[in-house]
Amino acid sequence: MTLLEFLRGIPNFQEFSRKSKILLLAYYLRRYKGMVEFSAADMETECRGLLKPPSDLRTQLRLLAKGKNSLLAKGSAKDIFSLNMPGLDEVESYLAGTGPAPAVVDAMIADALTYLKKTVAKLSDDNQRKFMAEAISCLAVDAPRATIVMAWAGTCDHLYDYILKHKLNEFNNALARRTDRYARLTIATKDDFADMKESVVIEVARSAGVITNDVRKVLDEKLGIRNTCAHPSSVEVHRSKVVSVIEDLIDNVILKHPI
């Protein structure tokens, strides 16, 4: 999708504040150009011949990357930025409110599916790849909640296999150190994990050194999203969030813990 096509799906774009326009451009670069990180120059290049970026773009980018809940995050080098989760949520609220045309929605779904298929192709295990491919197929029929629920289930299954094969002693030792009822459990088979809450599995895995604290944060966040999707609610689940969930689970959990 070109920037022009993207902006045509936002009829009131010119009425947006400078901050909102910058966030929408950041979203476009990530979503449709594959640029997880970007600079002011990247935005200016994309806007050339179409619209004039804010004159104080560089200053605005730095301001948006400040604070605990900043909308942008500082990237891997100076004056390089990426879109934070709060910024992503804000853009999604813009897009939900503008009601993009059906053609734009169809293009967004097609792009999302193409990207997710490339992500799933990274998996070397045939069963995992087939399961995740089936999960993302739910998105094609406008079932984003089902996509997230299945992706989470596939990730947990992989993590259980990894623990059983590589870290079982460490996991059971960490489990025995707990002061709650879970201390009486001993994991011997995959079915034994059913006796534990998924949040507790994550806690014990971190305590046992099975996963890093950064991976724990990813899993905690995605478990919260899965819980939201697994129960009836009024919360809208946008395609960009589905992409983010699957990308994080595959890249930061499954691929980092090969069996």
C-alpha cells in the first residue's frame, strides 16, 4: 500500500495535530514499509511530493520519545526511533474512528497476511509451522481473537517441549522453592503443565533461568492480550496488534528457544 492510499483511508488527516500525523507516518513506515526503526529523514523521503512534514519534525520525534509511557521509543542509534505500544494503540484508535474504506481494509488484511506468512516461515518444525499457519488463517476470515488465542497456545506448547527436553531439572527445582501449593508439583510430562496457571509457568521459567526477564515481559504482555481475546468483551482487536503478538511470540520466544 502506498502512503497516498493509506492517507486516503483517513478523510480528516489534514485536521490532525502534528503529533498525530507523525504517529500515523510512523505506523505506515512500520506496517507497510517494514521499517521497525526510522529517522526523520525516512519520514521526509516518504512524504516527498505528497505532503509537507512538520518543520520541527526532529524536535517532535525527540519529544514523543520522552517519558515513561512515551509514544515513540529511542532506537538503536541517535535520532533513530520506533513506535511504542502506547503509540500503536493511539494510531489504532485514530484508524478505528476514521472508518477506512473497504478497499483500504482489504489491502490491510492482505498485507498483514503476507507479513505473517513470512514470519511463520521462519519456523523449522513442520507441526509448529502448520499450526501457526492455521492460526493466521483465522485473520483472513476476520477472526483476530482466534488468531491470538491459537498463536498463544502454539507458543506455550513449544515452551513446554523446550523445558521438558532441556531445562526440566532447573524448572522442577525452581518449582520446589515456591511457598505456595505449586511447590508440591513435579513436572514429568507435558500434561503436568495443565495443573499450573500459565502465569505461574512463566514465573517459574524465569526463576529457573529458562527464559530471560525480557522474554518474561513479552510473555506476560501477550498472556494479558490472550486473556482479553479468550473472553467476550467490547475490546477491539486490531490487525496490527495481531501482527505484533505473533511477531513477538515467534521471534522472541519460539526461535530463541529451539528444541
